[in-house]
Amino acid sequence: MTKDACLPDCGVARFLALLNGPWATLIVRELLPGPRRFSELREALPGISPHTLTSRLRQFETYGIVTRTAYPEIPPRVEYRLTSLGEGLRDVLDAMATWAMSIPDPVPAATVQ
């Protein structure tokens, strides 16, 4: 999604446009406890590429979901933190987790009679 792309009018479609792909909600999940550095996010999300993480964080920053703070230190330190808008996703992710955990594991086909 580009910076000047319009978001859909439908709330569900808007949510999916902002949090599309497998990494978006996981990045938010990792930021819920508090600010994290880029390297901490990469470590917490095995398999995510630096490009994808950077892209998602920039998108979140564009839409006011995340703030990026660069500290004038040597070596440079940058932290990402959820804004109050981003914090609003806590209830959404909690509801998703609760719903997902209510789904029973599938019964292996060999044991079905």
C-alpha cells in the first residue's frame, strides 16, 4: 500500500488493508508490551526479512499506529512504540487469540470411525 492510497470505507476491509499479510499482526503483538528496537523485533519474529519489517513499520508509522524514536547516541538507537491508536489493537488481538484457542485440534483421519 502506498502512502497516498485511499483506505476502503468498510471497516473490515480497512483493517485488512492496514494489517495485511502474516507479519503485520505479529509485529503489533511484539510491540504491545512496550517499545522495541528493530533488532529485537527481528529476533522475536524468526523468518521475517529486514525489508518486510522495515516496510511494515513505515506503513504503521504513516497511519499513526507506531512511532519511531531515534536517539542521538553512538551507536544510534531507534525504538518503535505503539501509539494510542496502535494500543487499540490490544483488544482485537486478544479477541483473535481467544477465538483461535477455542478451535479444537483436528482429529487425525486414522482415528475417525
